[in-house]
Amino acid sequence: MPPRIVLALVVVLMVAVAGSVWWRPRASVQAPAVTETPLAATQPAPPAEPPKERKETVTLKRGDTLVKALGAAGLETRTAAEIAAALRKAGAELRRLKPGHELEIVWSPAGDPTSVSWQADPFLGYAAVAGERGWTVKRFETTPEIRVQAVHGTVETSLFQAVDEIGEAPQLVLAFVNIFESDFDFTADTRRGDRFRLLVEKRYAGDTFVSYGRILAVQYTSSGRTLTGVGFVATKTDKMAYYDLAGRSLRKSFLKSPLEFSRVTSGFTYARPHPILGGVRPHLAIDYAAPVGTPVRAVADGTIVRAGWNEGNGIQVHLRHRSGYETIYNHLSSVARGLRAGVRVSQRQVIGYVGATGLATGPHLDYRIAKGGTFVNPLSEKFIPGEPISAAEKSAFLRESRALVERLETEAPF
């Protein structure tokens, strides 16, 4: 092929290649990416919650008073004293505050106390609230729910243990012992196998037992003998008293024992070997063993003849009673405050405390009764009974007593 033609073909080929590059579609140009910011991040933060009031519970410790406990919690002494004064004015008995009681304090957002609350017992509470004119007190009372329940048990070692084993408290023992204490000496005559049953009111706050109320009926069986006591409110006195099933009063002019619970260590006798002086001598008394400091009660209303030291008798209290009776209490550790010759005392009043003064080998009470100047056996003497049910109320008493005893026998069978 001639050179001129070859050159022409090369030129044509170069033009074609250049045209194809010129007409190639151009790549699309993308817009720069935009990152979206969440809307929430661009809004202002919500305002912080305002400060709230604060509650604090303070538990009283031994030795604490209301003012001291509030001061330890951060209240100013003056403020604590104002709260105490307001509570007293509202009738709160602050002396009933005990270790373990709780005070609830409410503080304002600014840190000032706005109220102080105290639950005095399960049925009564107080709240002292701050106001423009100082502290005012609100009183909260709850009416107790009273349930009548039957309780029964058997003595194995002691009456207290028998009551404890059935889930009851010692206060119940003292309550029903007081009913029979003029007819039965629980310090000397309680025996293994003795049985008891009673209908008693129990006070509840919701489902929580709080305390005992009145005993409505009670029976105690010992050595084949059954004592029955039924409570009855006589119109004349408007107070509950206890009677046997015939309407005779169970309260006698004299108690059977000057101690609530103890044991007889030496009985009434005209011939007993004396532990200190030797020989055989009369022991015209009943000795009750008891720890030093055990309260000694007057067995009847009377007037003090002597209260103080009396040679071998040690510290002695001597009482004169009606119908020619006198009682003597020897070897005491001390005499109750305020007692001296000429002072009148009432039945069950504490007149002294068990000791071992004078001619005594150990702590005990030497208890004597004289009638018309002659010593008699305190455990066998028959004393004057109290006033029986009146004729006008006898039928009502018999009706109520039968119903109570039938319920007692049904709910607490021996």
C-alpha cells in the first residue's frame, strides 16, 4: 500500500479514538453527605426536680429524753424544748418515753424540721407540726378491738412456767392470782398437776395483741378443790368485783399471804429447833423464802404501830387492824418510804422489802398474825368476807355467772 494511503488511515484511526473519549458519559457528581443530628440533642435539658422533704426515724437510747434525742438528730435545743412543751400541753406523758421508742422527724427542703411524731402506745400517737404561731399538736387515737378468749393450762413446775408454756404473759398470772388470794395461798399451796382456766378480754391493734383486759370468769383446781371466780359489775359500785357461784365476795378483809409469790420454808409451830439460838422454841409465824428486795404487802387495811429496828426481829413493820387483829413483818431490808407510827396503810400497799436483818440465817420474811393479843396460824385463820351480791341483783348475777361458766367449760375443758 502506498505510504500516502497508510498515513491517511492512521489519521482517521486517531480521530475515531479521540471522538470516543470525548463522548464517554461523565461520572455523576454526588453531593456531600449530610449527617442529621437527633432533635432531642438540640433541645435544652429539662429543669431539675425541686428538692423534696426528708423523713428521719430516731430511736431513743438509754438515758435519752425527748429534747436530748431531738438535739442529737440535729434540732436546735430551743426548738426541741418548744416541741416538748407543746406535747406536754396536749397531754402527752413524756415520762413514758423509753429506750427503743421511735420519733419520726420530717425536714423541709430547706432543712428545717416541720413535724415530729411519737407513737406513745399502739392506740395513741402524737404529731407536733410547725406553723406560723409555733408548734401545734395533733392527737391520734385508735379504739382497741377487744376479744374474749379462753385460756387454760396445767402446773408442772410453777404457775408462771405453766402460763408461759401456753404463750401467755406473766401479767395474766398476777391478775387471776389476785382474785383468789384471800382464799388460796399460791406461795404455799400450789401443787404439780393443778389446773386453771379463764375467760379473759384481750386488746388488739389490728392483728397484734397488746394487753389483757378484764378476767370474766376463772377456775383453779388443786388437790380436788375447785375455786371459781366470776366477775360482776354491781350497780352500787360500778366496778367489777369477783364472787363465787353463790354470790359471796372473794375479797376478804385479809390476804392469805403478804408476798405475791414465794415458798414457805418454816410453818407455824410451838416446837421448832432454832437455827441461831439453839434449842426447841415456838415459831408462831410463817417464814417465806424470797430474794432481798422482794416487796412485802400489807395483808389488810390498818395503822402502823412500829416501823423500824426491833432487836432480834431486825427491821420490822407492825400493823394494827380492825376486829382485834395485828400483823407483824420481820427481818426486812428496809421500810417503804413515808411509813412511820400512826400512818394508815391499805390492803396490798407495799410496806417494806424482804431482807435478812436481825437473827436471820438468810433472806426471808417472818410473818405473824395476832388476834386479841394471841398469835394465830396465818394459813388456817378464817377472815371476815367482803360484801356479797345484793338481793336486788342476785338473779342477774346468777344468770350471767351460769352463762360465763358454761362458756368456760365448753371452750377450755379440763
